[in-house]
Amino acid sequence: MITDPAVSLAPGLLREMHATGLLAWGDVHVAQKLGFLYDEPDQRAQLALALAVRALRAGQVCLDLTEVREQTFEADEEAVTVPPELWPQPDEWRGVLLASRLVSVGTEPTGERPLRLVGDLLYLERYWQDESTVAGELRRRLRSPIEPVDLAALREARTELFGVGSDPGQELAAVVGSLASVAVIAGGPGTGKTTTLARVLGMVARSRPTPPLIGLAAPTGKAAVRMEEALADALGRLPRDLAETLGGLNASTIHRLLGWVPEARNRFAHDAANPLPHDLVVIDEASMVPVSLLARLLESLRPQARLVLIGDPEQLAPVDAGPVLRDIVAAEPPPTPELAQALRTVGSPGSGPVVRLRRNYRSVPALTELAKAVLEQDVETAVALATSGTPGITLAGSAAGTRLREIVTDQGIRMVAAARQGRVQEALEALEEHRLLCAHRRGPYGVALWARQVEEWLTAAIVGFDPGQDWYPGRPLLVTQNASDLGLFNGDTGVVVADAAGLRAHFARGHRVHSVSPFLLDAVQTVHAMTVHKAQGSQFERVTVVLPPPDSPLLTRELLYTAITRARSEVILIGSADSLAKAIVSPARGATGLRARLIAATDEGLGDARQ
């Protein structure tokens, strides 16, 4: 007979915290087991350990003891209420941790203990070590001299690749990316990050005596495919000889670049003892890279190798722990004296290794203005844009349902008609024209309910439409697990199309189409709606965003920004002005010490380069 594991919990603090929903059974089990192994019976110390384990599931590297009592927790997408009297008193709790056998205190090596307390931040030891690796490697590389470069050739290449009237931000980013030991090109969708990368590679090729060995990677298979496709398109706009020289570059996942070893959970074939051979490594969608993976990547780079990180630091943090790109950008490391001098020589003075691209070339101006207001926490401007009839932006409650029904019905009619008649490209274009995005997976504001609603609307509007079938022309697909043998990756979207040979599932790949038999697919779902997290890295002509109520713990500035920046021309917000305002003023919680450590390193060793 299987019983609730909570029943086996002895009365006390862990049992009471578990009963609130704050702690999962796994959190409690780890805390109890390590408490036993390290002879630590005090449940206040065990609670801290359980919360540190829980923090990882929430994408946090560590636990800030000064904020934990006021923090909004969620379990199963609902807010968790913890009675204030359950929390240990802060000074008392800290004293317990300082004396606990579970805890190493400070930054010095103190033996193998599962927790480490540094100031007010409590880490699991492994994540403290990973953050230390990232901080140390970045500090060393940010301070290292730039490699010898023919600056005259670099200046000529900049003139060749950037004509009159080019984007100054892109031009500066390309120069910095061509010179710095570590460079960050940060920007939202449509700001030209891939175009800039193509010019970085072109300038590197022009200014080095021998062609460098370049590695391209991204955190997911889907992102790697998109990186390769977008870069191939951008390289095609360079001079022919550069396009031919760089045209053979292929992108992979970071795991594949490092040489993933199946039996070694957090180790790879390439490491400090067996470094990667590349002269330059470029990581796209770097905002999705967690601290542990970046630690392994940095360890694997040769001392003289250069790293370029590309991504949007403002969007949702990675599912795994650590908003690393956001921390690096926020730290604003200045240039070394050598980099500052090289930038002056080339004619691009006044920049550090981080460059932000701000001009949006893809979205309509109103959406760019809305995204800017969200990032600047300008509630008044954002609400005014959404409620004053601004073309391309609509905020409405239940009334928005009528507009949404019109959009998804029109989209569905055209997609199904094209799929039934074998018009693959037309079906794929219809699929990407609009996407319904939700913060929640379940409940009245979740993907499951809204997907069923869309299917009901389509059933009423399309003759013979039956979503109950396993496979049918016009079924929109979302791949939920990597299937590299089929050329598909988690997050890919496609549509089932009928042709003379039967049904095929088609997936857009830039200017080409990848198709497989749908009967080979076992990790897909119908995608009439999807979570904002799943939509990262994608762009649609229009999006509809279902805003949960203001008390939803998932409603954050990063989620709202990520959702609205998926659209090129129109955003419909289903929800209230209160929900919109709450999202704008609610940053995602993400305790981390990396930003402070990078700033401290800057103050220690790079302050003179600010001049």
C-alpha cells in the first residue's frame, strides 16, 4: 500500500513547511538524509538545506536569507502562503547555520559540506563552486591582453562591411566582438544580433593572418538550428570571398561542442586538461545558459581563446539555475587599457566588452515603445499604450475573446485548407502568423484550457475538422523532446500536410522545409497555445498573451517582456490593467552572487581603465 510520504514526517518544522506546499517531498527527503549523514538534527538547518534545493527548481543559484521571508513562492503555478510564525527568527536562524555541520562559512576551502554561507547568500556547495568558476574565469579573461590584431586591417574591414548610415550600435558591437577576449552582444529580438555576428566573423577573418578556428553553439538544439540558418542568411550578404570562407560554419549545442559523456552527469570530453581547439567560440541565446554549463564551457577554453556571448539579458532566465548573461551585462565590466587603446585606434572609443543593441528593425514602433516601457518600469506609459487604442496593442478582458476568436479562426481556416491541398509553405506561413501565449500551463489562464477553446472554435468554423484524430491535415505540432535522429528538437513547431503519398509533418528551417512521417513522432503535442517559456527564441507576426490575475506568482516583468517581444506587428493582452501594472513592477526573483563578484573584481583590478 502506497501512502503519502508526508505522513512519515515526524512532527516539526519540516512537516509544517511541507504542509503549506512550500517544500516538495524531494526537498524534505534530501534535507533529512543529509541532516542524518552530517549529524545535524536541527530542523532549522535542515529547512535551509531544503529551501536551497527548492531554489534550484525555481532557477535560483542560491538563497538570500534577508529576503526569504518576504519572497513570493509558488507551487504548481499557485502562490504559497507561509504563516509568518513558521519562519525562524533571522538572527537565530543565521546563528544555527554558522554553527551547523552542514554549512561551510565564507569563501575559503573548508572541507566537503553540502551548504556554503557567504554573507547572506546560502548555496549548495556545487553551485557555489560553479559560480566561483564562472566568476574566476571571466575575471581572468576580462583582464587578459587582447590577441595581436592588425588594427589597420580591422579598420578597413569595418569600413568595408558597414556602409554610410549603418547602425552605430551594430558597428561598435562588431568592433568589440572582433577584439575583446570576452565580448557580449546584448539586444532584444529584431535588433540585428545575427547581422552583427556575421560582421564580427568577417572582421576577424580580414584582420588575422590565418583563418581562425571558430565554434558556434547554442544551449538547445532548436536554438542551434536557428543560429546556423540565420547566420547563413546574414553571411550571404557579405562580400563573396568572406561568404565562401565562412559559409561552412555549423552550429551545435553547447553539450555537443563540449563532447557530452552520457555516463558523466556534469562532465564533458573537453575540459581544462583537454581544451577545445577553437580560437573563437560564439554562444547564441546566451540568456538561456545556466551557471553550471557556462562553468564547464569556460573551463574548456584555451587560455588564448576568445568568447562572444549573444543574447537578450532581459528575457526569462534559464530553466536551470543562474541568469548568467543578465549578471554579466549588469556588472558592466570596463575595458582593459589594451582594449581601450585598440578601440581608440580603430575609431570606436568609449566602450567596454558589453555592447547593447537598442534599435529594433523587426517590430512596429508601438511594440518597441511598449517593450521599452516595460523594461523601464514605466507603468503609466505602458498602460496608456495598451488602453488608448494604439495601433498594434490591445488590452481587454473578456472582450478580447471575440478578437482572439476571429484571429485563430481565420488562421486555422487558412492553415487547414492549405494542409488539405498539400500547400506546405502556405500552411507553415499560417502557423507562424499568430501564437497564443500563456503564463500558466493549467487552470483558467493556462495553455490546456485555451487550447481546448481554440479547438472548439475551429470545430465550429471548419467543415470536417476533428481534433480528436491522432493525425489530420492542419494539425499544428510542438516537439517536446529532442529527436536528433529525425532532425527535430524540443521546441520545434510544424504542421501536418496531406500530399499524394499521405500525411507528412513539415517544419520550417529558414528558407527550406524539413519533413518527416508523423507516425515516427512520439514526443509531440498539438500547439494551439503554448507557454511563454516555450516561445523563447521564436517570432510571430502577432501574439495574444493571456495575463493571469495580479496575485499570480508567475506574473513578472521578464515574462511580460518575453511575451510581447515575440510579436512583430500586433500584441493582444487578455487581462486587466492591474495585471499589466503588476507584471511591470514585479521582477523575477533570482538570487545570485555573480553580479556582485564581477563588480568587486572590476573595482579591484580594472578601475583605472574607466578613464
